[in-house]
Amino acid sequence: VPKDFSFMDIAQYGEAMSKKYYPSCCALLDSFYRERGACDRMKQRTHELQKHISNLLARLNRKLEIQKKELDDTKNRDSLRIFGDILSANLYSLTKGAQSARLFNFYSNEEVVIPLNPTLSPQQNAQKYYSDYKKACAAEKILTELISSGETEVRYIESILDLISRASTDAEISAIRDELSSQGYLKTRKVANKKPEKLPPLKYISSDGFTILSGRNNLQNDRLSLKDSRPDDIWLHTKAVHGSHTLILRGDASSIPDRTVEQAAVIAAYNSKARDSSNVQVDYTLAKYVKKIPGAKPGMVSYTNYSTAVVSPDSDLVASLATK
């Protein structure tokens, strides 16, 4: 997205943004306002969807925050078991009705004050501490699983927001809606007598003549990486940053030139959340080393045996390699 323009060299943004030069002031202004206008129109079309997903993400993060606090509370569960042990060893000296008991803690060799329920007998108070300890142990296991699942869902929803922010056509937004419907996040909308537009991956031809494909959404990423790829194709993805799965088709070539790999890395960086950054790390490996994570959301994979390239997104290069 164009951020600013000037008729002199811009230096105040440092490496936070990339610069693009034009042969004339008219060409600069035409390009700036054309791109800004297109972005503004797309933002208007995606505002409702983006707001819905942003609200969902906020709810998930709030839920995670509560679960993490509850998990943190279980860390002191051993004290519950210890209190139960101390009470059990001192039942003879306790009477029903007391609100607390000052007893010797044989684990730490010091006295400790143990809160009691005055309506329970000493034996029942001890059993309650044991029961609370078991509940805390069970809660730790359940909460750990819930937090892990919740964090995975947050990453998926964040990837959806990234896709929405990079969508440039109505067809791409419709594909994202279809994906969200398939995952239960949106109600399926039926459009009478209208077939969904078939949306192919973004396609590029490297300077060495190799076809490079990049997914437009998570469902397409899965198909591209796991179904349409051949074992010796090269798969690329930005490291630790949401982005499209990118694939270099090897064809019958015995090897793929370094220049093509670098250009594919630039494409992967450009089609990611790091589009406006520089020095982006992009991992690449053979497609046979890319695996679907069992039960994971669309677009989530694991990969091994990879190398990492550091590139800067280049809109001019990406545009020059793109095919229609």
C-alpha cells in the first residue's frame, strides 16, 4: 500500500519501507493515487468481514488470557496436598468449628497457618484439600490443552486477517469467505444461479523460465503444497510470518538456478504479512519435506530439511514476473 510520496529522495523511514522511483511527477502521482484508490475501494468492500474477524480474534485472545491466568493459579497446587498431609497427621489435635490451625510443617520445618472450613470436621477439611489438589492437577492438563488449541486458532485467524489485508479482488474475498464458512466461522451464503469463480494460484515466470505459484488463501495453500506439488518442487514460506505458500515447479529440470530461488523468495516475502518490510527471512525446502499437521487448520503445515534466504519484497520485480 502506498504510504507517501515526494519529489525528493525520502530518507526518514529508513529500512521500514521500500522506495519506488518514477520517470516523471505525473507518473508518480498517477500511480500513487491509482494504487491508493484501489486499496481504499477494497478496504470498503472488506470492512465488514475484517471487523467480524478482528472481533473474533479479540474474543479468542481474551479467552486465552483467562485460561492462562487459571493455569497460573494451579501452580500452587502442591501446597493443597501438603496442607492435606499436615491436617491428616494432626487430626487428634483438631476440633470441628475452627477457622484455621497453626501446625508444624514437616516439609519445611516451620509452622504454617492452614485455613479451615468451620462447618467441616478435621478429617473432611483434610479430604477437601486432597480433592482440591486433584482438581488442580486435572485443571492443569485440561487448560494446557485448551491453551495450545486456542493459540493455534489465534494463529489461523491472524492468517485470515493477513489474507484479507492483501486481497485485491472480489474473487479473493469470496474465496476467503468460503474458507471461513467451511471452518464454521461464517454462515454459508447462497447466491442463486451464480457459480463461484474458480480462482487459480498467483502465477509467475522466473527469469530462468521456471513457473512459480503462490496461494491466494489457506485452502489453496493446502492444495498447492500437499496435492498439486511434486516431491522435487521447491516450497517456500516466510519464517514465523503469515504468508502464502509458494512453489517452484521443477518440471524436467535437473536443478533450479539460485536466481530463480531468490526470485521465488522475493515473491513469498511480497505475498506475506512482511510485504512492507525489508530483510525478510524465507525458508525453502523440497516439497516432499512439507507435511500437514494432523487436525490442523487449513494452511498449517510442518517442514524439515530447509534453508533460509534473506530478501526484501520488491513490487516491481514481482509485477514483472507475474503472468495474467
